[in-house]
Amino acid sequence: MKFWVAPLAMVALAALAQANQLDDNYAALKEAQAAKDADTVMKLSPETSKLARAEAALPQPTDAAQVADWKQRVEFAKDVDAFTEYALATTASTSTDQAKTIAMVEMLLGQNGKTTYLSVCASAYLDALGKKSSKDQMAGAQNILKVNPNNEDALYALGVTGQNPTYAMRLVTVMKAKGKPEGVTEADWEKRKNMMLGQGYYVSGAMACSKNTWTDCDKNLRAAIQYVGKDPQIAGNLYFYLGLANYNLGKLTGDRSKIQEGEKFSEQSAALAGPMQQQALRNVNAMKQELAAPRR
């Protein structure tokens, strides 16, 4: 004897099987994410996302008694889909395998080009790309900015690491307006914010000096002092460029006080060990002689 299953019943059974598979995948993905199991996360995330989107797209039942359950499952499916992105982002951010970090972030972007979780893993992603090459890192930063134009990690990579003053000033603008992210301590946020502001101002000022744009050089480097003025890796260069900028502004405007400021900043640079120390000392001596000479 043959038994026939009505088409509607078959659809209902298929939907139930799909729901069960989604639940199982979700549970397994949660375990993998908690265990930081990159391989399993990379396997399950796209599979689970596909199942979640299929369930979220199921039409509303015609039976009014089933609508409440349908709505609950749709919301659940959307939450699961979002969790697949979260799992990729958080696992990528903690992975010690650079290739897997890159693969997970690129999988995340492929899964949702507008994901809100990119900020979680952007820093780790750019660091991993930087280990490959600066070209890869810059390309990755540009891709991040297509998703989030205000991502500070991407702006830092392009502006500070890439020495691009346009992105450096965008970094300053973003960091001045950005509030403390959830889950970050006040002390850690202030440290990160000040570091990025200082680097952004410093690169913008130094690049302006290289183009003889002395007013911009002076303005941005003065702003950088409060953030990086005591950083031994930067301070010598910072004060050297400030000395140069103020000296040239004084010469251009006939303002003797600016030349005196140039001497003062140059003395600060000459007092610090670094690549600019000897040239700063020569600049100090030259400025002293110029200031001591009779005025015409």
C-alpha cells in the first residue's frame, strides 16, 4: 500500500527540519565562538547565516493561530544571522593565526558588506595585513572605509602608517567627536583616543612642513604637544619641525618673536636624542646668530 503526503504537509515538515537544523547550527556556532575555534566558526557561520536568512524569509502563515510563533521564529532567525557576523568578528579579533584572521574578516564582509561588527576586528585585520605588506594593509583600510567611513583603525592605517595628511586630519576629526565605546574602560579609552589624536596632529603637521606650509605645520604640531610632546619616539622630531615652522613664519612676516619661538623649539629638539638632534643644534646656533645680529 502506498501512502501519500499532502503537499502542504510536506512543506511544513521541510520548514520544521530547516528550523531544527538552524537551532543545531546556532548551538554549535555558539560553542565554537566561545572556544575561539576559528576553523569551526568559518565553517558554520556562512552555513548558519544561509539557514537563518531562509527562515526569516518564510511567508506569514494563513492560519492566525500560527502567526505569533512565525513572528518569534523570524526574529530569532534575524538574531542568529547577526550572531554569525559577531562570531566571525570576535574570533578574528583574537586569533593568533594571521591568515585565518584575514579570511574571517573577508568572509564577514562577503556575508554582509554593511556589517556593524567590523569595528570589533578591524585592528586585528589591518595588523595581519600589515604583516603581509603595506600595500595589502592600505587596500584593506580602504575597504573598511567603504563600509564605515569613520573607522579609526582604517584612518590611522592610512593617515599615520601611510603618512597621508588628509586621512590623518580625518582621524583627528573622528576621534574628537567619538564617544567611549561600550565595554571599554575610561582609562583605556582616554589612552587610545589621546594616542590617535596625537599621531593624527603630528603627521598632519610634519607633512605640512615637508611642503613648506608653515602655518598648518605650526597649528597642527602645537595641537600635538599635549598628546605626544613627551613621547621619546616623536618629541625630537615634533620640536624640530616646530622650530623650523616658526623660524620661517618669522622670516616671512618679519615677526622677530616667531624667530625666537623657533629658537626655543629648536633648543627643545636639540636636547633630545634622535635623528634630528644634531641638525636642531645647528639650527639653534644659526638662529642665535641671526637674532644677535644688528637690525637693518
